[in-house]
Amino acid sequence: MSALFFLYAISTLPLSKLLLTHMQPWYLIGLRMLIAGICMLAYRAFARQSISTLLKKHYGALAHIAFWAILVPYYLRYWGLQHGVQPRADLLCFAGPFITYMVTGFLTLERFTRIKTVSLALGYCGLLISWGRPLSAYMTPLQWADGALLLSVMSFSYGWLRVRELVVDHHCCPIAINAITMTSAGIIALCIAWYHAPLVIVGNGIHCFLLLAVVIGISNLFAHNLYGLLLKRYSLTLMQLASFSVPLFACYRNSIGDGQACTMQLVGATIVILMAIGLFNYDEQTISQENYLENNGIERDIKE
């Protein structure tokens, strides 16, 4: 579980928002994905690990991942963050656990339970507490940006379900999956960007590309591959529920940077979110043990 929290402790979402003030969304997606993809392809080539088998067997799933897990969600998220009202935009960006829970439940990949449902609701309450905004801040009139952010989350959830299928069911390497999908998505994004308008860097270009390098290194090369590896251990819903810790880590970093003591509000939000994650994980472990005993019982009956 510590690896899961570390994954969100190094979230680069604030840096991505900052990069959007320097360049257009399609260029940001294209450069970020293409550079990261080339780096991973170079690593695979250096390690003499071929990707041709993966490409031949699963090209359909890889195309889905490049489109639904990268191109669609990243563009819709960037566009929504640029044009949306921040309080509700933040709220919609963290709708992933609910959507994934519903989808995986209907697809029978996960089981609906009362404890899981309560855990998700509890986690969202902790999220609202951590922000400390009045509920009226989220009640502004609906905008197109809200729909874009919600579609982004839905697309991201579906795309990562396909990643989980390759990693868990077909035992594919996350680095190989990311290398292929990011490279292809980056090329497509740059083609779209060049078709619409030339690249325009607003502000300090060196500062912009240094930020881009940090985001690529932390998010694309490290976090995305760690996320893929953790899919072997945790369900996708639990991993997305753990993303509720991102605002907590941001608040703690700000408190340490300002030299101020943590507020009771932050401590309370931390307790609520940790309880939600713990309850969800406990219920999943219980279900896994029940399934294991049930399957072993069936195997013994067959042998007898």
C-alpha cells in the first residue's frame, strides 16, 4: 500500500496545469507522450527486449489504450481545466473511482458490496473536507467544460481497464504497453496540433521545457509504469480511490513549505480518506479470500 500512496505523493497535476499556461494542449500531449514513448522504446531496445510479439497479438487493445487512455482523456482534461470553474473542475477530476466501480461491477470484474459503496462515499466526503470550500462553490451553472472533464474520467477508466486486461490477464509488460501507446498517441497528437496551429510558447521557453522534462520523468516514465505494475496487486477502483490522497499531499507540502502547523481540518480529512481506503481494501481482501476458498473447494470436489 505504501507504493500506492507514493505514486500519488509525486502527482504532477499542478505542474501539468502550469504547463497549460505555456503551450497549447495538443502540443503538450504530443510532446509529452512522444518523448516518453521514445525513451521507453530506447530502454527496451537497450535491454534487448522485443515488443513485436505484443504488437502482433494485442494491436486492437493497444489502439484502444492509445485513444481512450491517452488522447481523449488528456485533451478533454486539459481543455476542461482551461475553461472550467475550478471548484467543480477539481470535483469532477476525482470522479474516477465511482465510474470505475460502476463499470467493473456491471462487467463482473469486481463485486458490488455495501462496504465498498460506503467507502467511496466516505472518501468523497474526506475530499470535500480537505478542500474546505462551501458546498455553494460547486453549485455554479453547468458548462461544457464540466461535460468534458466527466467524459475525460470515463475515457480514462475504460482505457486503464484495457491496460489491466493486458497486464493481468495476458501478462504483458507495462513498459512495453506504455512505450507503444505513448509513442503512437504522441505522433497523432502532434499531427493534430500542427494541423490546427503552429507551436506557441508563452513566457520563458527554457522554464517551460524544464517543467515538461520533470513531468515526463516523474509521471510518464515512472508513475505510469508503476501504476501498471500495481494493477497486478490492487483493483483499479481501489487505486483510483487512493488518488483522493493527492490533495492531502499537496496540503501537507504547502504546510511544510510555509512552516505552519497542520490544521484540524486537514487532519480530519486525512483520517476520513484513510478510513475509506482501508475499508475498501479490507472488503476486497475478504472477497479475495472467499473466492480462493470457494475455488479450492470446487477443485477438491472435482478431484473427489
